Amino acid sequence: MPIRLLFLFSLLVLFTNCSRNNNNLEPSPNQESMYFPPISGNVWETKTPESLGWNTNNIQELLNYLQQKNTKSFMILHNGKIVMEHYFNGHSSSTAWYWASAGKTLTSTVAGIAEQEGYLNTDNKVSTYLGNGWTSAPITKENLITCKNLLNMTSGLDDSLGDDVSPANLQYKADSGTRWAYHNVYVKMQDVVSQATGTSWNTYFKTSLADKIGMTGTWIDNGSLNVFWSNTRSMARFGLLALNKGSWNGNSILNSNYFIKATTTSQNINFAYGYFWWLNGKTSYHLPQTQVTFPGALIPNAPSDTFCALGKNDQKIYVVPSKKLVVTRMGNAADASIFALSDFDNTLWAKINAVIN
């Protein structure tokens, strides 16, 4: 056989053998398809940190830190499968705990579902659904406030008057869209959904979202607010839906275009805020109860594409698309600060990085 033909034949044999070998390989963690737990029951597939090449020598330090910081539960999902699931300080997998403001993201998600089903338009003014007089602002100023202003915290209403969201306590501070302020007036978006759909908030939440992804839990009336309580796995299920841009096992629960919009900068004042989602990796950010612009990323130690649901006393859902991770934390306040964001987030991510990198 001529040397040239012999060389080409050798290459063909080598290519064929490599192809056969590759077909016998297990998919790498970055190639495997996304896993979704069954809608009912308690089955949820797991994988080990070792299978992901994580530094297992640093896991105990992470767990010790979590326990010291008043944590009740902690979970990490990779590609939908549970890698870590730990409970502390008397908590268990069946114990319900409050989401606090992390539950705001449930509200923006359900509002998006109602919009895609044709019940409402977030560009409409709030009074379209609630009628005039839902605030004590002058009617011309009240009519400037759209549903989108509620979703991105630019209602212009005075955030210094406490949690009460009765009309008398919702007073004009600035024109809507001109001032970002973290305000519990967001809960009015639940009233908008209820009025627009002609059903109760609890019922629409359950049928449009919770039942479709296997979430359990309940909304509990806390004065002017409606606070969601659930077990840890239900929180992780919602994080998994967020990781998949509103899709669950091939079924679109929320249009991906809306979800992408909800998890990108929603206004030009606080770059680190979407529709109730906090966004990492931006050039600056605002914090609740302040009008100060802070330079830099929200959580420097977290991956730049991380977006988060953050609640009082350090209730957390971190979603990291680049690493296919969902991380949840429930518990009491890690430190003296009780706001949605604190130094705890950055230190926690340093501990997580020591494990996953």
C-alpha cells in the first residue's frame, strides 16, 4: 500500500476508535441535561461534590460557618440535582420558614404569568386595577405610578413611613420613575393580580406557579404584608425555575423574555435591581433605606452573573447561570444587621468558592 494511503488509513482507524471511546464516556457535569424533581413526592436526585471535582476538604469549614451564623438550612443544586443539603439548630427538611423579602420574587413571577395570560399589562397605571385613591398622593401623581414602577421600586412614594401600606400611609415623595426606594408598597402588585384575574392572590399563586413546579407552602398575613412560608426544598424548586428562565422540564411557566427582563437592570437609578431580583456584577448599587449609590458589585465574591432573592434576616436564593447553581439559605440573622444584604453574603461566597473552585 502506498505510504500516503497507509497514512490516511491510519488516521481513519484512529478517528473511529476515538469516536467509539467518546461514546462510552459518561457526560461531563457541564454536558448533562438539566434535572427536575418530580412534581409530587419527595424524590430528588443527588450528586456528590467529588463528582464535580469540588474541594471536599473545605466543606466542613463552610458548614461550621453556616451553623455559627444562625443558619437553619442550606442547599446547593447543580444542574438541578442536590449536591449539598444540610439542616442546623433544630430545623428539618419538613420545617417551614419564612422567606421575608425573598418572596418578593414570587410576586414578580406571578405578575409576569398574569401578564402573559392576558390579565394585565405592567405598563398600565396601578389605578387601572385598584381604582383611584389607593394612595394619598395627588391624583395626578398617583396616576403616574405604573405596575412596572411597583416591580422596580420606583413608585415615588415615601419609604420612610413604615410598613403600613394603607392609602393614608402611601404619600407622595417624588414623581414615579425618578427615585428608587425599597418600599413595601410592592405588595399592592398582589392586589393588582387578584383584581385583574378575578381570583384571590393565594389561589392564583397556587394554580399558576406553585402547583406547576411542585412547591408547597402558604402565604401568611402579617399586618399590611403577605409573607410566604415553605420548607427548604420548595425554595430550591423556585430557584431551579429561575435558573431555567421560567421553564420547568420543558414546560414554559413564565415566558423567558419576561424572566430575562425581570433579572436585568430595570431602571437607571439602582443598576443592581430588576423586578424584585437583586443583580450582581453591576458597576454600582443602592441598599434599602438609603439613597446613597455604592460603587462596585453587590457581592464581590459571588460570580458576576449571580442574581438573588434576598430577605430580612438573611433569607437567600442565589442563582448562578454560568455555574448552573442554585444556592439557598434560611435562618435567623447571621449578624446584627437584619436587612436583605450584609457582609454575610460576601463572606459566605468566599466559603462557597473555597469548595466549588
